[in-house]
Amino acid sequence: MQFLLDSTLGRINLAQNDIIKLFSEIAVIFMPPTVIASIYGMNFKEMPELDWQWGYPSRSRSWLSRRSVRMCPSAGRSGCNAADL
């Protein structure tokens, strides 16, 4: 009886893993268009730093630096290791 229970739970677990893999693939596919749309959908008229010569490149660098800090939870303590990503 225990074998049947274990095998049933194993099959359910495999099915759930396949569903989560599918959701992850869909999220990765839609991520770049979402980022592009969010950047170009901003109200650029209300951003005075974009009138400067280096305004947009510096703003883009700040977006990327914030993103890298958020990706690496130990950045404040001991630096970012490949294992943290």
C-alpha cells in the first residue's frame, strides 16, 4: 500500500514540475518585451535628467546597477558570487 502511495505522489510531483517548467518558459519569453514596453512607456516629458547630454545613458546605468544589486542579495556583505545568481 505504501508503494502505491509513493508512486502516486511521485507522478503528481513530476506533473507539477512540468507545469512549473512551462510557466517559467512563458515568463522568460515575455520578459524582454515587458522590459522594453515599460521603458518606452514611461512619461519622458517629466524626466528632466533626460534633457542632459548623458541623461539617458546614466539613467540606463542606474537601472542596470539597481537590477544587479537586487539580483545579488549578498552584495552588501561580501560581494556577489556566481552561486548567488
